[in-house]
Amino acid sequence: MDLGIIGGRRLNREVTGPTPHSVAIRAKRPSKLPKEHLILETRKQHKLREEAEAIVSYNKQFDLKTTWENETDAKLKRNTIKRRVEHLMQQRQYSLEERRDKLRALLQSEEEQYMSEIAVKQETTLERQAKMRERARQLREQREQQRLALVDEKLEQRWRNQCEEMRALLTRKHRDEVFTDRAYQLKLNAEKREREKQEEKMYAKMWQEDIDAKCKREEMEEAQKIERNRQMLKVLTLQTAAMEKNKEELRNLKEQEAAHLREEAALRVLEEHHAREEKKRSQEQRRAELNLSLRLKLKRKAREAQEELAMDMKLLEEMLKKSSDEATEHQERRQELCREMQQYRTYLAEQKKEEEKREKEVDQLLTIEVEKQWGQRLAQWKKEREARKKLLNDVVQTRQKQISEKLNAIAERKKELAKEAEEVAANIAKHKELEEQNQKTLRQKNKAHQQNLLDQMKYQEIIKKKEEQELQDDLELAQREEYLHQIRVRQAVLNPDLKKIHPRRLIELPGPP
């Protein structure tokens, strides 16, 4: 226990005088011990040391024996425990390796998930506000730490001020430091106000730049929208022109199809007319040949009949002439002549029959020859007609094939035009949907940006109000401290022995520590 502290107070040998810088030292009290107390104390210590050494020697022997026994038991126990511990550690190592594998796999999956979440995560307005609130809280804590440091410093200053031997020496220095600190505090307040003005200017500039950037972005987006509309109008114009062109091609294809159908019908009518004309021509030719054959036959029969009649008349005239010349001579000869005439007529009738038979045979031969020639002509006509028909069929088939190919091409073109029309309609609908989505996204972005600006403005207003309030509190506290300091200085001047208390703790701490 410190002898200089009695009854909770420390006794100092220094005593201050009535005037500044006057200090006196109190004399030491005389010792109550005899002069030979050192020798007696030394003997006593030697005796105690010898007794202690004997006890220590005995204890060492006993301790050596006990130590050997304890070490043997402990070694056995350690070996047993070591084996158990190694077994448990081995099992624990196995389980730990399994847990490590599981945790490694879990950590890898969590890292992958965390990286994917980081990749897709975006900072929201609430998070930004939370960061700003966290920053404000950190600043408040830092300010509170500074304030507590200032309090500790003032407490230390209070202790120094309450120390009587330092009070007179530090009074003037403290006063000068207070004035310096006050000036520095005023300077800091001025710098703080200037910094706040600069921050306000910076925030106003940032806000104005943000507004300008937003206006510029809106103008750019409007220009891009106009350009997109112009491009879309151009594309729609081209698509409309293409659709009109496709309609014109479709109309032309329909006209060509109708023309091909009309041409096919005309070819069919021409083929039928040609067949009817060929049939009519063959019938007329057949009729003319039959009429010619009949006229030739009638002419031949008439000519033969005339020749026979002329011959008969000539013979009859000769006979009549002979009979008239010989009438007077031979009456009997007339009768004979009549018989001969009768026989001759019979002969002529037989000859006529024979002639008719020969004529029939000739007619049959002529008919056969005519039919043969007619058959040859019919075969030739048939071959020519078949060749013309084949040629016409080939022409018609070729034309029908061409028409079919053109109709197929027209059908394919119709499908292509329908597909292109569907694609154009789909592109127009897609473009409209994309434009609506872009407009919706732009409105959402503008709304979010506007909300962010409003939140920033509100937050800046709250921060500004808090800082103004803190500045006002600091100013009032500084004024109060200045007032208390002036009171303390006047009291110190009027009463040098007055124990000074820190102005900050004047009410909270009623007495010295």
C-alpha cells in the first residue's frame, strides 16, 4: 500500500505558497526502528533461509520419488489416452474428411449460385438507399467517436486543471489553446459551411447534368424513335410495294392461266373441228368416188347399149335390104331369114346375157379394185390422220404439260406470295409488339429514374436538415461552452484556489473523481 495515500487521499510533500510560483517542501518524519534492526533482520533471514533449504531438500527427495511414480502412472495413462485419442482422432479425421468433401461440394455449389446471383443481380434503389443510410450511420458513429474522444480529452484536461501544482502553469496555456481551438473551430465551421455549399453546388450541378443528360437521352431516343419509324415506314413501303407487285404477278398469272385454259379449249375445239372436217372430207371423197364409178359404169353401159343397138339396126337394115331385094326371088328365103333373125336375136340375147355377166364380173373386179384402192387410200388417210392426230396429241400434251407446269408454278407462286404475306404480317406484328415493349421499357426506366431522383432529393434534404440541426446543436453547444469558459476564467481569476470543472461535465459531475 502506498504510504503517501492516507484515507483515500495522496499526501504531497510540496506545499504551495500564497503567491504564484512559491512552493515549500515538508520535512521527513523520523524513523521508529532501532539502529541495529538491519543486522537482526539479516540474521533472521539467514535462519529462515536454512530452514527453508532443509525443507526444500526433503521435499526434493520426496518429490523425486513421487514424481517418478506419478510420471510412470502418467506415462501409462498418457499412452492409453494417446491410443484412444489417436483412434478417436482417426475416426474424427475420417468423419472430418467426409464433412470436408460434403462442405467442399456445398461450397462449390454455393459459390456457383452466388456467382450466378452476382452475375444477374443489379443494384436497386432500396439497396442504394440502404448503402447511403449505412454510410450516414458510419459517419454518425465516426462523429460520435470523435465526440467521445473530445470528451476524454476534456476529462483529461479536467484532471490536469484539478491538479494544484499544474493549474497555475497551464491556466494561461489552456486559455491560449482554448482561443486557438475556438478559432480553429470557427475556421472548421466556416470550412464546413463552405464544403456544404460546395456539396450543394456539386449536387445541384450533378442534378442539372442529370437533367441535361436525361433531356439529351430523351432527344436521342426521340430521334432514334423517329429514325426507327422512318425505317419502319420505308420497310412497310417496300413490303407494300412487294405485296402490290406480288398481287400484280398473281393477277398476271391468273390471266395467263385463263389464257392457257382458253387456248387449251380452243385447241380442243380445233381438234374436234379438224376431226369433223376430216370425216366430212373423207365422206365427200368417198361419195365422189362412188358417184364417179357409177357414172363411168352408166356411161359404159349406155355406150355399149348404143353400140349394140346401132349394130342391130345396121344388120336389120342390111337384112331388110337383102330381103326386099330378094323378096321377089325367094319367099322361102324370107322365112329362113326370119328364123335366122330369130336365132340371131336369141344369139344376141345370149350374148347380152354373157355381156351382162362379163359386165358384172368387170363391175365386181372394178369394185374390188376400187375398194382395194379405196382401202389403200383409207389406210394412207388413216396413217396420215393418225400421224396428224399423234402430232396434234403431242402438241396438245406438250401444251397441257406446259400449262400444268405453269399452273403448278402459279400455285407455288401463290403459296410463296401467301407465305410472304404472312411473314410480312408477322414482321409487322412483331415490330409493333417490339415497339410497344420498347415504349413500355422506356416509360418504366423514366419512371424509375424519376423516382430515383426524387429519392435522392428527399435523402439530400434529410441529410441537409440533419446537418443543419447538428450544426445548430454544435453552435449552441459551442456558445454554451464559451459562456461557461468565460465564467470559469473569471472565477479562476477571482479565486485562484477554486477547483475548475470541465464545462461539458459541470452539471453531470458534481465533484472530483
